[in-house]
Amino acid sequence: MSLGAVILGGGGVATYAAASPSSGHGPEARAKRPVRVYDLALENAGSDKRRLPRTETKQFSLLGVSWQDADRQLDGTVQVRTRDAGTGEWTGWRDLEAGVDPLEVPEADSEERGATEPLWTGPSDGVEVQVVHADGTTAAGLPKGLQVNLVDPGVVTTAETKLDPAAFVTAETPTPTPGTSTEPTGSPAPATPTAPATPTAPATPTAPPSSVPQPPVVARAGWGADEAMSPEAPEYNPDVKAVFVHHSAGTNDYSCAESPALVRGIYAYHVQTNGWKDLGYNFLVDKCGTVFEGRKGGIDQPVLGAHTYGWNRESAGIAVLGDHTSTGASQAALTSVARVAAWKLGQYGADPAGTVQLTAGATQDNYFGTSYTAGTAYEFDRVSAHRDGFNSECPGNSLYAQLPSIRTLAAGPVQGLKVTSLDGTGLSGTTYYTKGKVTARWSATTPTSLIKEFRVLVDGKTAATAAPTATSQSVTLAAGAHTVAVRAVHQSGRSATTAALKVVTDTTAPTFSTAPKLSLRTGTVNTTAVPVTLAWKSADDAALRRTQLLSPTTATFGPTTTSSQRTAKSGTASTWSMRASDWAGNTRTSSPSFTPVILQESKATKSGSWSTRSSGEYLGGKSYSSASKGASLSWTFTGRSASWVVSRASGSGQAYVYVDGKKTATVDLKSSTTKYRQAIWTKSWSSSAKHTVKIVVVGTSGRPTITTDGLVHLK
């Protein structure tokens, strides 16, 4: 495939390059491949034209556009589109972010170049470039030496996704760095590598310990840095007063397995395209939160970087991989940026949420139009953005809006802390009750990597501690009233504490001041269901929660309920078991037994005239009926409650009820509708005893008849 140029209809200039299919795509090339940069010159073919003679090029995954004068601003927008090496599909046009910052002082023997921010494309084998004004016309007055810089980050290990742990360094033989080529034809050939001159050892300052833990960092050896590419020794600042946050621009469409290659690509671009002596950023963070060591010199040292023009002498730079103009950084990335910022600033006793006076190293304006004069001090947030110090859109509007979150994550305290439950307790109103052991459960929105520990406070004092990954902890409380709270300690030492919860330890079981008992009630009687009332009284010295019926059926009642209408099976002894519970979980059970007994009318002692009636509606299929005044039926039994069962109709009359020889009631059986097996009269006693109930026909005028179905009693 070849490289060439076309003139766009709108007047813009486009150049394209396509890779030869045989260039570096074989298994051997994929197994291990060094980093290479291919510089393709855009030659001047007229006042409004740029043309790139055809040439072959190899695979690349990152690109940018550069020019000779680093102080020269490119008049126009650089747009590129690339061809996917796997599918052969071309992307749409993508803008390259405006040029990177110039250096405050020269860093290397090579000439510093002006350049756009690099764009990660993924494996590609074709490119097309245009430089246009906002109206689509050709950008006039383009700087000299305009180039398209294609970076192949290479493959340095057989498993690109295997990353070393924090600051782990392995011995590595430097990979020879290829030279660059601007030849118009042919495949660029790497220059013969030469051993770098041994640099003078820098005066490395003593790294002060930090007030917070160091986050995991993938060392340069871990992401495959070719140290022969940057032989110059690092320089050091006196300290780190602030951290500047950047984005690498380009695209978010990369996998985290590609992050080492992306870092290698940026490294090569900064050194071989920009002409810097090393990668500009001190740290780089991908969207999965992996932190990569940037410029060499020691991650715990105040290494002078090349990231924020005018302010590098007093700061460190952290770049988030990706474009965050309209898309915010991931939570994992924000967390890692916060951890790095807190650690670096913590080495010098600086609060990430605070401000600091920084001395300008250059006279310039920032993105917001604020003017700075070299040698003058200005106030900055300890965690600031690239655009706060330099006229750049970096780190993008979305990431810029996330800086307050980064400061809070870095400085603490823990956010969103709340107790989600207090297991082993019961809550009544605003008070929790327990028998002693409680388990506090909590949640927080701050990532656990920024938390030092959790503490459970009892009466304001630490009763137990838990790891930053914990979400619960148990404690045992002595008898009496207490307060329980959860405290989260941020790695900075700042703490957040939940509101104190009132907890009462209660080990005393409830009582039944009135034991459960049954009494007969009015209603329809069946041989399998006799209407009864279940009554009780339960209490607790602290807080009664409920009373439950456990058998012969189940039901739950509130703490103030003392009775319930139920039915009982006739002729069967049933245990009526009830359990009283308090809010602490203490219980007491009472289980009396009762037997409803149906005494048929045939069991009564008769006087006067009675006739037998038969119907399936009667208890046992039969009943007694009488219209004879003074006729009576008597039942004698031993029990604690009784009910008289009758049939009712519009023509039914009245009857007297005698209990143990004394008249106690006059009962009228008249009803607008016909009803059978009705318990119409009941009486209960405090204890079981022998009683006689007699009913006597009144002989009511016009409706003298009564029909009785029997008597029910409880024993």
C-alpha cells in the first residue's frame, strides 16, 4: 500500500498513508517488536497545498502532527482519519487537540518541535490528514517541517496484560531505539542503535515519607520503557507543592490491556517527536485505575516533568489516558488520581483540598484568560488542572468538572458513610433493643483504597476496629442504655462519624400478667368450629414488641392487643400456645389447653311439652321445639364458659335463662331472616366449676315457639 495526498473539495489539504500488508504483520513481528516512530513529511506543493509523496509505512497505533518551531501555534485544526489494520475500515474525521506545551528550558540536544497531542488509534495501517480552518478552508501560513508522526508502540512481552506490582523493577536489556526518517519513498529503516552515553548521576534528594500510603504503580520496566530512548539523567525539584491533572486526549476507545502500549506510544511521541528528553508526565492513569510511572527518576522523588508550561518547577503531573472533553473519567481513574495526588502531596505535608502560592516560570495567559508574569506568585488549588496554568483545553471540560471530587477523595473525609442496619436488635421508635451482641453494618461512597479503617463506637469510645474493606463489625453491649456509631478514618487521618444510635440492652423476658384463656362467644356454631374469644395480657419491663399465637393456628398481635375472636374444634382438647416477645428478642410462652363440648338437646332434662325436629341445618341433624309456656330444658356440666345454641326466625319467641337456679337473662329469638345453630347467649366464669343452665319458654304472644339446638361449654 502507498502514501499520497488529495485536495479536498472545500479547499482543505488531505494526505493519506497506507501500510504495506507485508510490513511487520507476521507472527514473529507480533511476538516481540520494538517501539518505532515513522515521520512522514507533508511537503509544500503550493500556497494552499500540502502533498506527501507516496511511500510505504508499517503498522502504527498512535499518531500526531508536528512542526519545527515549538513556539509557533498551528493556525487551524488538524484532522485525521485512520484505517483499521484488522478490518480495513476507515474511521471518520477526528480532531487532534491543540499543540502540547513548550518547554520552559531546553531538555535535550535535539531540537524541540511543536506538536499536537497524540491520538491513540489502535492497530492501523492507513492515515489521512488535513489542516483546516473552522470554515473548512485551507489553513494558510502553516509552519515549516510539518510532519505526520506515526508511532508503533511495539510488543515488548508475550503477555501485554501482565503488569508488575507497585514500583516493582526488573532487570531489562534496553531495546535499541530506531531513528526517524523523512525520506519520501521506501519503508523507513531504523538507525543503527548506539549505546547511550552514561549520564552524570543526578543529585537525588532524599524522598520524605508520605502521610498516606503509596498506591500501586507499574514501574517503567513494567510497561516496557526503552531506557535507551532517553539517556539523559532526570532533574529534581525541591518539593511538590501542587499536582496538575491532564488527559492524554485522543480517544477513550482503548482496552486496559492496551494501556502499556499506549504509554509506550506517548513516551516515544514525547521523546522522538516533541524532542523532549523523556515522557512529560510524572504519572499516567488508565480508565481501569492502573497507575503507570512516567518520567524516570523515582516515583517517590520530586522529579521535574514537562507537563504544565510555567509551573513544572513546583509540581507533579498526572495524565488520565483518554479524551475527557465530553466524557468524564471513570471512578477507578478518579480514585487512582486522588491516591497519587494524596501520596505525593503527603510527602510534603500538603492538604490536597487546600491552596498554595506557586511562582510563575513564564509570562503567559491560561485557558480562562488569567495573565501570569514570570517570577510572580499566584494562588492555585493544590490539585489543579492543566488549563488552570496554561492556555489549553486539557484535561477536558468533563474531567475538569470532576476535580472537586478528586480533591475530596484525596483529602477526605470519607463520603456517604451511613449505618445500613444494626443486626441483633429490634427498633421501636428511635431506640434499638438488644440482648447484648449487635452487628453494625454500614456503607460509604468513598472507595476502600482511600480508607484507613472503620471503628465501631460505643458510648463515644472505640469498641472495635475493622479493615477498610469491611462492611460490618460485631460488638457486645453491657446491660443498660448505650449509643452506637460507626466512624470511618480516611487515609489522610480525617474521620467521618455517623449519627449515634440509641441502643438498650435488655435480658429480661416479657410476662403474661393474664394467661391466655378462651371463652365462648356469640356466632354460628358448627361441630368443627365453635366461636370463642381468646384473651390475654402480656407486658415487658422495657418494650413489648408483639404477642404471637403459635397453635392451634398462627397469628401475630401488636403490643396493645389483648383479645382475638377465633373458632375452636368441638370435642377436641386444643393447646392454645402464645409467645410474648420484646424488642430485644427475649420471649416467654404460655400454653393452656381447652376443650369445647357440645351438649345436644337430647342430653337436657326436660319438663313440659317438646317436639323433635329433623334437618341437616341442626347440630346433629335434630333439635327440640316447644310453644308451651313454662316448658324447660336443663343442662348440668363442669366448665368455665357456656353458650346456648338456637334456631331463629321471624316467628320465634322468647325464653328465660337461669344459671345455677337464678334467672340471668330473657332472650328473644326473633329474627327477620331464618338462622340456624346460633350461639345467642353466653356466660363465662373465672375458673372451671359445676354449673346448671336452664331455659324456660316464655310463651310470647303470637310467637310462642322456641327451637333449641343444644348447649356448648368449655372444659
